[in-house]
Amino acid sequence: MDELLAILRKLHADVDFEHRADLIDAGVLDSFDIVTLVAEIDHVFDVRIPAEEIVPENFNSAAALDAMIRRLSDD
């Protein structure tokens, strides 16, 4: 989770990613951020995120992102 939080903080250093659960809903992350996240997750975690997984529920919080990464890395 620490690596994921570091990636998120590079995007927006002023956001409390450990406690926010509305990153997409509140507009904290935009489409450019999502593209960056998908690329960074692939690079850092060696996890490819298929298009059908790019939904708000998977990107609304660091915990949701972490759960998606874990689930996809198990596949």
C-alpha cells in the first residue's frame, strides 16, 4: 500500500489518500490521473488493468485501488 500511496501523492501531494473514499466522485482524480495511475500500476506492480476494471468503484479510494491490484495480481 505504501508504494500505491506514493504514486497517488505524486499526482496530488495535498490530498489525504488514506482517508478519502470519493476520489472520482469528488473530481479529485481526472481522466489524465487515471491514465497515469494505470501506467504506474503496470510499471510498479506489474499488473495490467483491463478496460472493464477502469470504473469509479475501483478508483474512488486507495483501499479500492489496492484491492483491485491484489485481485488482478492473483489472476
